Amino acid sequence: MDNHSQTGMSFLNKNVKQAEKQMMLPFWKEEHRAMPNHIARSALFTPIKKGARTFHNKEIISSRCDVEITYTGLRLDEADADLWMQLLHHFRNTSPGNKFFINRARLLTELGKSRGKESYKWLEDSMNRLHGSISIKSKRYKISSTLLQIYATDEETNDYYFKIDKAIVLLFSNKEFSLIQWNKRKKLKYALSKTLQRHIATSSSIEQSYFYSDLKERFKRSGETKYLKRDLKKACEELLAHHIIFKYELRKDKLKIWRTRITS
């Protein structure tokens, strides 16, 4: 085994032991939700149109150049991201490997959805989608897991119980996660606004730049840049209205935004 591999294994073993010792996700305030940076920066969750979802088979997901993400499963959207973050939020005081119970009606209410038949069907479908397998390889470690390790439904109590894998907890180590302003997120109408909010949250920099060519790849967009800029303008205006950003500029080759600070 070469030195690089030994270093990587040493880091992994150290953090696995740390995660097993802590056995819980890090703490964040009630008004926040959290997502590991490697996932938040990637195209794992994207703004997609309603209709049939494509199935990915060990597809490499667009992300930063210092990490490789491979995913197998149905394509995930921002509503799936909301559900996953809400489940993580409830699970943050529970040890990996232990079951967590949550009422389905309560979960729908927390997500701002009705309790009708269509909402329950969406919830069931989304829980199933979160069983897709994901592999993340960075310079320091490699994990293979699922976003949800297991879940089941108790039809009598209308409860779900679910588990989160230790590998998912590992992604939160070394403070490698982003805080999402939850109440503001629930007010966002456009999926692209939510996608931008996630990307913005991964950096502590007030001023940020995103090249249109990179955004096209991350958002799975084709077509002329002018249409992307049109949609970005609508999304940025919404982020501006909810004080997630306080300024933006659509320049010739990139989007520049100025984010508002949040406290952890």
C-alpha cells in the first residue's frame, strides 16, 4: 500500500472512530437544516420538471474537481432534498444504527405539504428514491452508502421508522456541512432558488461567482445561455426578496452574488 493510500486509510479510520464515538450528527439550531458540503455542492439534487424521472446507473454526478460522486437510482430533485434534510434534522440526536420514529402526517406538515392522498404518495415515492446508492471519493476518504439506510411504515400508527448510516454521519465530520435557513427555504417557490441557496450556503464568502458553463452542468441544463440567465434572474430576485442574498449581478460569463450571513 502506498503512502497516499495509508494516509487516506488513516484519515478514514480516525474519522470512523470519531463518528462511532460521537454516534450522532453535529448540533445545529432549530431554525436551520444541514447538508454535507460534498452533496450540497453537487448535482445530486437538481431542479427538474415534473414527469418521468431518469434512472442513473453508476452515473458520475457533477461536483467540484476535488471529489467524485457516483449515484445509482432515480433522479432526485429539491423536494427530495427537503425531505432528506428534515429527516437528518430529526435524526441528529439519535445514534446511527438506531431507529427513529416519525409520524407521516407530522412530516408532511413540517415540509409545508397537505395531508391529502397525493402528498402521501409523493412522500412514499420520495422515501423510496432516497434509497439510491451513492459513492463519494475525495482526497481523504471514500464512502459507499445510501441516503436512507432503512425505512418501514407502521400502517396502524401512520409512522415511519428509519435509520441513517454511519457513513452519512462521517460526511459531517470536520464541520464539512452547510447550514440552510429553513423557514426562508420553505417560502421559496422556484426549485432553482432552492438549488442556488444550497450552493451559496457551502461557502462562507460573502461575494461569490458562478460561471454559466458550470451552472449548466450542475443544473443539467441545455440550450442557450440566455434562457439560463432568464431563470437565474427570477431565482435571484426571489432570494433577494427573502434576504438570502442582498445583491446579484448577471454578467457576461458568470453570476455574481452577495450572500447574507447566518449564525450557527
